Amino acid sequence: MQTEFCFDITANRHRGSVTSMEAEERVRPHKAEMWDKIHSYIAAQGKYGATTKEVRDGLKMHYTTASARLSEMKANGMVAVTDRRRAGAAVVVVR
């Protein structure tokens, strides 16, 4: 389930920081693989869905990595935010 989606969703937030731009370039070749893993993990949860923390723990990722990839996946329509929350965090499900 690889999807081309290579713009930096956080570009506005880091405002052209060289360090952030370099990090984006380093991670870009690996994004599709991470999206696939996250998508599969959330799909396996069914209607229960998953929070960012659950994705982090389930896939043994850094929180910031899970959060960034989920933001991209939300923007690309790969996952949807539900109106449910667990431990104060939004629950996402696959589309």
C-alpha cells in the first residue's frame, strides 16, 4: 500500500530550519515503508483503532516519528480521526 506523498507536512512549523530540512531529506526514502507498517498496525486493530502512543508502542517507534507519519497519513486520507479518545489522545482508523 505504498503512496507517493513527499511534501514536508511540517515545513510551515519548522520555518525552513536547516536541521529539519536535512532530517526530512534523510527520512523521505523510508516514509512509504513506515506508512505501510503503520497502516497495517492500525488496520489490525479494526474498529478499535489506535492512538499515536499505541502506534509508537506497537511498532517501537519514537513518538515524534509516529506522530509525523500519522499527520502525513491523515492529510493524504490514508487514516481518519474518529471522535473517540483514549488516555486523552485521538483515535485513528484506516479508511
